Amino acid sequence: MEENGEKNNVHSRKWKRLGNGFAVILGIIILLLMVGLMSFQWITDYIWMESLQFESVFTTIIGSKIILGIIGFILFSILTYINLRWIRNTYLSHFHNNQVPTWIANKKQSRWLIISISILLGAIGSLIVQGIGWEPFLKVVNRSSFGINDPYFNLDVSFYMFVLPFIKMVLYILLGLSIFYFVVEISFYSFFHIYRMSQSAQLHMGLTLGIIGLLLASFHVLQPYHSLLTNQVNLFQKSVVHGMSYTDKLINIPAAYVLAGAAVVGTIWMIIALYRQKYYRMIIPIAGYLVLVIVAQLTSVGVQQFIVSPNEFSKESPYLQENLDYTRAAYQLEEIDEREHPANESLDEAMIERNALTLDNVRMNDSRPLLEIYNQLQTFRTYYQFNNIDIDRYEIDGEYQQVFIGARELSTVDLPSQAKTWVNQKLRYTHGYGVAMSQVNQVTEQGQPEYMVKNLPPEGDLDITRPQIYFGEQNYDNVIVNSKKDEFDYPSGDENISTRFDADSGIQLNGINRLLFALNEGSFRMFVSDQITGESQFLETRNIMDRVQRIAPFFEYDEDPYIFVREDGSLAWMMDAYLTAENYPYAEAHQGDENYIRNSVKVVIDAYTGDVNFYIVDKDDPLLQTYAKMFPELFTEEVPTDIRSHFRYPEKLFKVQAKMYGTYHMTNLEVFYNREDFWQFPTEKYYNEDIEMEPYYMTMKLPEYDEEEFMLMMPYTPRNRQNMIAWMGVRNDGENYGEMIVYRFPKQKNVYGPQQIENRINQDSTISQQLNLWSQGGSEVIRGNLLAIPIEDTMMYVEPIYIESSNATSLPEVKQIVMAYGNHIVMEATFDEALDKMLQHLDPNREVEEEPIENPEQDQETEESISNSEQTLREISDMFDAYQAALSSGNWEEAAKIMTDIETRLQEIK
């Protein structure tokens, strides 16, 4: 029996050793798999970044993540090991071995368990620290000075932008970890009331409590700096000042230091009470601390309510001045050049001639209806698509012209189902083709855009040598080029023209690369296909937004990139990259907590090769200087001329600055405090709905300059008023790029605002009748963007009118142009006719050149035709009045009969 028992024990130990060995092997395999998967992703990412020559960006980010990951792992794992080991030792010193579970009593088992838990929490800590800490860490290490100190602590703005967020991040991590350990300690030491009887447990909990108290005190020490970053003076009230206020200085800052001291004293008190087992006394410092917090809050409320509010302006004046100055600095508003505009009504023929280029570039089309037209007339195949129509300018035949331009991209989603094979989607259909371009100020007789570049292959005013678009705005699949299969280029009649990729910007699919990226794609075909050769290249991440975010995820990118044609005939995309921050002292936030924004970088992506360049636009931006230290190989300083000529000041940044300037143009403190001269964006009617006006690009000549230039502008109206009070513009060309100007109108003059013009159009009996008539005749009337056009010392308005049939395949067509100037409004078929008629209103004695009469009989017939048309229009107008009267009286049958007659007459006219 004893022999059998011994054999069983031996057998049991053998299986136990095998089980332990299997568990160790399984753990090693799982660890290797995790490390392998992570390493695999890093390897493929590195190869991709290296193909773009940005591997240094990748290694910098990964290097910082590895350093922080190691620090996080060591911190979390060692602290976890110390805490769990302390708990185990406390248990063993308090109980006999047979009173505790085996996994605690057995030294070897408990050590492995503690190590395993420590490694697990270390891995979690590593992910947390490197995930949220790599960018703040690099910013602190590479920070640049702003050269501006705050007026209270005399610290450079970089302290608030870089140092303070990093310190708070570290404190939050440590505080969260300490609270977690304290909860674990309470959980373990609550069994059998160990905390009452074990000095080891009391010392352990007291030490953790002390760390929590010190960290809490640290947050209170940092609170005064935070008071410069918010207008929240207490839990219940906000100040009129963004940044430090009267209440902050008098109450909140001293209270923060008092609470910091109370936290330290209270912590010491609790440790002593815990050690002496006077547990009820631990409530005293907690209660005292809470009382101090409540007293501080109530005192703050009382001062704000009874001292500040009754005398707010006098109490807050010094702080209001800081708020005003620092907000203007944060948004570069102090650099805006403010000028007076006389708003005269001086338009005449001589002024028209002096500003011919401005008027020749007035937009007669809008990008939104134009996108529909491009997609119907310039796609030619269902698998082509225009995603967006953008506005730009070009020098064509020596003339400065504003244009609309759109990229004809490939959408394999729209391929016929039988064509959606792996070969077609990965090897054959790889790129879009060419652009369409049209003039902004000319339309055909049918109201369609006048194309400057059109068709396949592209033909027109620009010579496009590389029309293929491999990288664009579409959600492109990854593709393989230079395989044995020729790529579809463009359709030509009944044939399809093919091409081959002629660049080396992709990832070569030779050697190990093919296996790695086949695994990354999850594509077995990619690995075994005989269509792929050693010369084949893999084009990955072809959506330009995803591409730049993958390269530099720390920028905020504009959602509206635009394509342009370079001097060599190649196509490229331009994208605006923004640098934003939240901690600029005394500055008001424009959204959320974000109170600093710059467009310091322009990103250019070659539509053919996918090469990416990050060009520096504002080298004086300290935030950019910090990133340039972090990633010195990322940025390019020298900007080619043909790229700079297509720089556009971004609408997003302009809107932010213009909105902030609506308040912060008031430099008189009392006016600023009362918001007496608040400006806002006007409204306009678009597609028959009132919407807030958007900034718009236009070619114009500023009053002080001799040449036309590309401008982005926005009118202003006063709060709750519709007259125009001013307009803001920013220059886009050459060395003047980014210069902002505001023109103020005289306050004693009424200058019509956009909504007032829209209302006057509605009230004009002739125009409104015609618009209503067209909308009743089975068509939809679309009112385009209303443009306010500054010309020297005066202003005019222009609005295109589109007519679109109710037919599903119809196209919106520009049929009329409304022009408003002073008290006059006209609507004509073309811009030139509208301008001519407006000049006739302004100068009734103006001589109009008449064409010589070559055929008197034909001229008489024309006059009779015009007379008949006018008579017909009057008759239809009377019929429409009768139709409205019948509707008003509820006589539906009569109204229907009249509408039938109207439609019949309209058909006769057609």
C-alpha cells in the first residue's frame, strides 16, 4: 500500500511538473505572439515610412514610446510587486501557515503569482504611459519659448503650453495608481480586521495615504496656474474675464495654498491616527478638509456676488486688459491692419474700366451646383467621380484668372459587379485621370460652365503631362503596380488605353517584403499570384487624409484639400495642417478649451507618386518650432514658386480669427466689457434657406493697391442688425500671404448688408414675380451665394440664379444674375447685361452704343417680337395673380384651371 502511495505521489509530481512546464511554454508562446504581432506592425509601418523618407519621424515616436513604456512598466510592476509582497508578508506575520491559502503560504507559488500580476499590471501601465505620454514628453524636452510672460507669475507661455500639462499628466497617473493600491489594501486588510491588529498593515495603508495626500496637495499647488486658463471662478459662477480675475487673486489662489497645506497636515494626522488605532479620529482631517473646501467655495461665491458683481468693471478692469491682450496675441489679431472705408456711392463707367479684372472674376457659379454638373458632364464612365470642386487662381496666357477645378477620381465601388475581381481591383483599375476646370465668371448660353480644361485625355488652357491620380480623396484600396497586368488609364471610344506606373515611390514587392505585406493585407493571392514580379510595387494608404495622418498624427488637418496643376504639368494636392493648443493664458477658447491655433504648415501630396512634403509657412510659431525640434527631418523650409502660387489662406482659420475679432476688435475696455460694438457674420439666402454666410475667395484690387490679387473675405454686421458695419479680408498672393485687413464703414452711414439685399430682392415686384413664375412652371429656382464685392471706395452685390428642372437627370443652369448697388436692383441674363443696366440706372443720360441696323425689316420683326414677349409676360403675370387669388379664396378648381393655362402659355413660349 505504501509503495502504491509513493508511486502515486511520484506520478502526481511528474504530471504536476509537466503541467507547470506546459503552462510556462504556453505563456512564453503567448508572450512571443504578442511581441511578434507588435513587432510585425512596427516593421511594416517602418518600411512604409522609409519608402516616404520619413523613417526618422517613426523612430522618434517609437523611441519615445519605448522609453515611456519601459518607465511605465518598471513603475507599475515594481510598485505592484512591493504592495503585493507587503500584503503577503503582513498575512504571514499575522496568521499561521495553515490559516492562509496555499497560494499565499507557499513561497514559490506566491512569488510566481505576485510576479505574474506585477508583469500584467506593468504591461497595462506601459500601454497607458506611452499611449498618452509620448507627445507631452517630447514637447517638454524640445519646448521653445514664446517670448511672452504672464503678468502674475512671470512665467513664459511655454510653461502653460508644455510643462504644466506634462506635470498634471504625471500627477494624474500617480494619483490613480495610488488610489488603486489603497483600495486593494483596504480589500485585503479588511478580512478579520487585520488593519486593527497589524502594525504592518497600518504602516502600509498609512504610507499609501501619505502619498495620496502629497499628490492631492500638489494639485492644489498647481491650481493657481490653472486660474490663468479658465473663467470658472468657483463651482457655481463664471467670471467675465478669461484668465485670472479679481476673485481668483483675492480668494482662490490663497485658498489653493491653504488647501495644499491642509492636505499635507490632514494626511499626517490620518497616518498617526491609523498607527495609534484611533480610527474615529481619521474623520477629523477629512471633515476639516471638506469644510475648508466648502468655505473657500462659499467665500469665492460671496466675493463674486457681493463685491465683484456690483462693481464688475472697476474690479475686473486690469484683468480684462490682460484677457484682451493675450487673446489677441493667441489668435494673431493684433497683426490685423484696420482701415476706414468711406462706403461712397461712386460707381461709374470709369471705375468699371479701372477694375475690369475684378469684375471679370466675379463668380457666376457656385461650387455645390457645379459639382453636380461636373459629375454628369465630365465623368464619362460610372467609375469616375468628382468629390469636390475647389476655387483657385492661375496665370493663363498672361492673364490672372480665378477658376473652379475638380479631380476626376476612380471609384472601384461603382465598377460593374462582374468586373469586381481581385485582378481588376488590385492590378488593373488603379487610378483616376485628369481634372476639369472652368471659369468662375462665364457660362454657356445654356447656363453651363465654360470649361478651360475638359475631356479625356485633358485638353484646354493648361498642359497636363501627368494626369493620372493614384492618390486622392476617395477611399482607395491598396493596389499593386508594375505587375504583368497593364493598368487601365482612360477610355477612348470603344477602346481602353492602358499604362504602366513610372515612379519608384511604392514599396518594392521583392524578398521578404512580399510576405510581410501579404500578411499585413491578409491576402493569400498577393503572396502566390504569378502576376506579381520583383519589379512590382505596393501602393499603400492612398487616401491623402489617411496618408498624412499616418505620417504626422499630431497635426489637425483641414477636411477640404484641393488639387492644383504644377508648372511641369503634374497634379498635386494641397492640404492645410493646423497646430492647436488649449493652455494659452488669459485667452478665450474658440471651441471647447482650444484657445490657440496656427496654420504653420502646408502639406503637398503628389497625386501620381504619393510623395508628401510638409512646407513651413509660419516659422515664427513657437509651437511649430517645438515640433521642428522633435522631428527635424519632417519639415521643408524652401517652398517652390509654383506651389507657393497656389497657397490659399484656409477658411477654417479665417473663420476662427474673424469670429474672435468680432469681439476682440474692441480695444476700449469699457466698450469691450459691455460688448457694445459686437460684430457677427451676416446671413444670406442659399437654396431658399437663410444660412450664416461663409467666407469666400475672390479676385479684387484693394483700394490702396494697383493690382488685383486673390483674397478671402467676410462681411460683418452688428449684433441683431442687418446693415454691414465692416468687412475682413486676408491676402493670399506672394509675400503678402496671410496679411489681414479690416475695413470699417462709417457709423453714420447705412451700408446694406447681405440679408437686407436678400430681403430687397424678395420685395422687388418684378424679380419676385419672375422667380415665383419659374418655380411654378415645373422647375426649381436656386439662389446661389450672394457676393459682396468691394470696388475701390464702394460696394456692390451679385447673386447668380439657377433654374433646375424637376427631372431627376436635369442640371442646374445659371439663368439670371441679380445685381444690387445702392438703392438699385436689377436682374438680367448675363453679368455684363446686369452691369450695363445698373450703369443706366445710375446715369440715365449715359449714352449707349447702338449696333448699326443692317436689316431694317429684321429689326422691325425683332421689336415686334420683344413687344409680343412683354405682352405675353404681362398676361402670364396677371394669370399668376389670379391663380394666387383663387388659392387664397379656396377655389381649388379655378386655381388648377389657371395653372394649366399658365403651363400651356409657357410651353408656347418655349
